[in-house]
Amino acid sequence: MNDRGWAKVIMVQGTSSHAGKSVLATALCRIFAQDGFLVTPFKAQNMSLNSYVTPDGGEIGRSQAVQAAAAMTAPKVEMNPILLKPEGESRSQVVVMGRPNTVASAREYYKLKSTMWDTVTSALDRMRAEYDVVVIEGAGSPAEVNLKEQDIVNMRVALYANAPVLLVGDIDRGGVFAQLVGTMVLLEPEERALVKGHVINKFRGDPSLLTPGLGFLEERTGAPVAGVIPHFSDIHIPEEDSLGLAPEPKSDDETVVDVAVMRLPHIANFDDFDPLRHEAGVRVRYVGRADDFGSPDLVVIPGSKTTAADLEWLRAVGLGEQIVTARYAGTPVIGICAGYQMLGTKLLDPDGVESSRTETRGLGLLPTVTTFRRDKSTHQVSGRVVANRGILNDCSDASIDAYEIHMGVTTSDDEPSPPIIIETRSGRSVNMPDGALDSEGLTLGTYLHGLFHNRPVRRSILDYAASRRGATLPPASDDIEPSAEYDKLAALVREHLDMNLVYRVTGLKT
């Protein structure tokens, strides 16, 4: 137990998904850390295809890894004891304490949830024994009456921990007062008593125009308005889910390199592409229709939890043919994780690990074959580039820090020299090849998430893409420093959230 005793807790719940719970929890993690407390995030159950690997090889939701970074502490599986990763055919992989546990349909998992409560409370208790403050995040809405009987992530957690709750509503969607009042009406009396403040999020305009509504809200619910957080676009925090994906605002005049990322139905770890979006002169488009493919300078196939199904989707909507045509016309194509698997000649799944298809024809741009296996590879890795051709020509011997999350082993009969050598994997020294690069150096496949976060590799790829159109990218600006972004977020929230109220209801002393 920490030397200050059992940790204090505060919980952030929302009226809906994408209300801003994750970002507010991230801000609170940084604020408490700045104020000298040992802080940890906690989310009992997260449903997301954006995940991250802890130093010991466990898998948690990406948002809890972001919150851990904001809290200035290392990510642990206890921060997110249950992670659901949706698959095809209405199933989800259930990851428990960082490891795959089972695959279940929604109905099957609903029956399983009662067995997960001890896992949730044990993880939370360990966090409370180790830290000074636990910032707990809910999921979706606490007022989903059809799901409430088996709740293990919202008000049941708040009641277990006796946690004061900040209830967040998204005014950008409209109807925020109905959201907040309606949620309070649907809560039980003991649950309503835990709501210590409302937060109106993503506000645009003159806050004084809200004054009559704020008075109504406080009178109707009995809970004060703890803050009105403005909408922002100049603070860069990774998004929780694909609802946050939006078209890149750069105009044609500003665009030097046009990057088309395939918006797969089950796109995973799309924050891989945040560093591309932040490069001057680079426009990132998420493409889900053949009519929107255009004439990109670089094509990227991202990760997916349903490789075979998403590959068939690419073909069905016409994007598969366009990717192959673009590559034969000289456009570089990169596949990450599942995208790497799709670039090969075929995918084999004899045991039905990933889908009911035992064999799926790949796009044929790399001479590789992937066989799915039940074992899941989850590792933080470091290594270096060993290829010196095509898109990697200007970054040979550059170091790489990244992580792996995949089920499947990819091999090649041609045994081409690997583009990347992994030198450490989950803290152990290794000498392992990763990925494949065709003879022209224009088709790259890799299992490494975070590839584009490595500046020399990113610039080599982008500079090559720019050179194909006879253009030059603006000089590389400094990479966005995550810690500085968390500080900016904390400053914004301090300004617009009643931190005296937060400290008072949490029982903390500054």
C-alpha cells in the first residue's frame, strides 16, 4: 500500500460514447500528477480495436496507455483488466488481464460478465493500494437500462469504490441538457447521489449564452455544473475510437503528398497515422469507397482484427483492385499488421482462429503466406532498418521503436532479405527479421505498429512519395511531444473545470 493509505478515486462517466470521457480522464491524470500525486488510470472494461502493449507484453486499451503517459507512470494490465476486441461474425476477442481469454458473441459475453467482476475489483484494489489517486473512466452511458443488470464498468464500479462521478455530455452533438437530465432520471437514487458535477464538453461560442441552461440543469438534477470545456483542435491526443476519424483539413494547395489509408470496417490502431497527419504538406485521407480512392502518392492498409473479412471487403467495394493497379503504376503501398498479411499471396486459417475461412487469396503484392495461430504476439520492440532501397533508401540503419499485436506467422518461399531486424522484444535481446519489402522497394509489409512514429523512417517514405511527383516536402518540423500536449490539455481543463470542486469531492488536499 502507498504511504498515504488507500488511494482516493474519481470517476468520469458520459452520457454516450465519444462524449469526451477519455480526454477528460487524461487531463485529470496529468493535473493530479502535476500536483504531486502518484496517479493511475483505470477502466474496468474497454471495447476498442485501438490497443497497446505494456512493457511485460500484456494488451490494454490504447486510451489507458495514453492516460498512463499523462499520469507519468508505466502502463499496466490492471489499468484495463478487460478489453473486448470486436471481430467478424458478431464476435469479440475477450482479453483478460492482458491475455486473450476467449472469443464470444455479445450474448455469450453478457452471460460471462458476472464471472468478470472479481477480476475488475481485484485489479482496482491493487491500483488503490499502489497509487495516491485512481482516475476511473466509464464506458458508453451508465443509463443503458437493457445492459444495467450486468454492468461491470459504470455505476457498479462507482458504488464499489464510493467514487464521486463527473458526468460528461457532448454539446457538439446537440441536446446536451436532455442528455444529462435524462441520464440522471434513469439512474437509481444511490447512483445519482454519486454524481457530484456535470461537465459540458466540446462547447463552441459564447459561454454566457449557456447561463440559463446551466441554472436549469443544476435545479433539475441537484448536481452543480463543474465546467464547460471548449472544443479544441490544437491539442493532439490520440482518439479512443474510429468515431474520431475525420477528413484531413489541408487544401489541395497545401498538399504535397496525398496519403490514402484504407478505412477498413474493423480498422485497428489507427493512431499509427497521427504522425503523418501532423507533417506539413501531407494530407491523410481515410478511404472507404472506390470513388474516393483518387490518385494518392502513398497507399496504406492498416491493422484489423478481422483480416480475411476486411480483405474480402476491400475486393467487394473495388478498393483491392485499385490498390494493386496503383502499385503497378509505381505508387508505394504499405501494409501494417493485418495490412501486411493482406499484401501476401494467401492467408491460411486451418483452425478457424481468425474466421471461418480456411484460405483467403491475398492481394499478391508480396510473396508471403500467413498462417493464423492461436498464440498472440504482443511485444514492445526495438530494432533497425536494414533495407536500402525504394521508400526505405534514405533511412537504412535507422533505429525503430514500435510494438507488435498480431495472431499469425508470415513466411515467404522466396526468402527475401527482411527490411527490419528486431533487436529487443519485451525486454529480451533477439535477432529477428520483420516484414517484407519487394525488389523495387515500393511494397512494404511489417508487423510493427508505430512505424510512422519513427521520424527517419517516416521522412524517408514521405520524401520518396513527394519525389515521384517532382515535389519536395517542407522541412520536417519537430515531432509532436506527447508530454507537452498533455500539459496543454491540463492547462485548458484547469481553466474551465472547477478544480476546487474536484479536489473537494475527491477528498484530496492540494
